[in-house]
Amino acid sequence: MLAKTYVMASALHGVLVDEAGTPAAGVRVTRRWTWGWNSRTDSSDVITDAEGRFSFPEVAVSPGLTGRLPHAPGIGIEVSAEIAGAELILLDLKKRNYDRDGELDGKPFKIRCRTDIEPDARGFFWGTCELDDS
């Protein structure tokens, strides 16, 4: 039997900027994910580079017995930044599958986020980010 893996969070590439489009360099960005099936959770941190860029690798897990039991996929993904000593939610979404790049129906996960606005509904997720087609 082949080993099966579930992609909890796809690779994510982003850029963090202010209102004027100036890169937010040296900012700690955190990605957290929570698997609704068993409340398993994990997080990782990165620091934005001089151009405000950040990225996270794909997170895949072995489902074990869960892979044989019927259930509806549900993974909560949150990306936040530490701005002036406070946490700003950049992205908050629910992933409803275990596919690589499943957040955007197979498209690479690229976002552009702002530090100067309040999080709200922006398309298919909550936060300060928009899809980056560049």
C-alpha cells in the first residue's frame, strides 16, 4: 500500500507592504493551521526580507487511520504579522480539501498583504491580503 499524505497548508508566497506600497522589511509573519478532524495544530514563523517578501513551505502529514475513515476535510489557516507589538491578521481561511494548492483550486498560492488596513472580507478569505497575480 502506498503511503498517503494530506496537504494541510500549501506553499505560500507573499509580500507585505504599507499604504504607499513600501515593503515592510524585518516583520515576523506567522502561519498557523488547525486540522478540524482532530484539532491537530502547528505554526511556523518567518521574517520578511528587504522587499517585504515572505514564504512558507508546504505542510503535509500522514493521516494514519484517519485516511480510511469518512470525513469532510477542514483545515483552518491563519497568517498574521507582528506590527508595532500587536498581531495583525493578514489571512484567515478554511481549506476544504487535502490537495496541493487546493486553497486556490490548483493555482499557486501568492498574496500581497497590507499593514495599514483593518482585516475584513476580501474575496474568499478574511484579512488584509489580496491575490497576487504577478
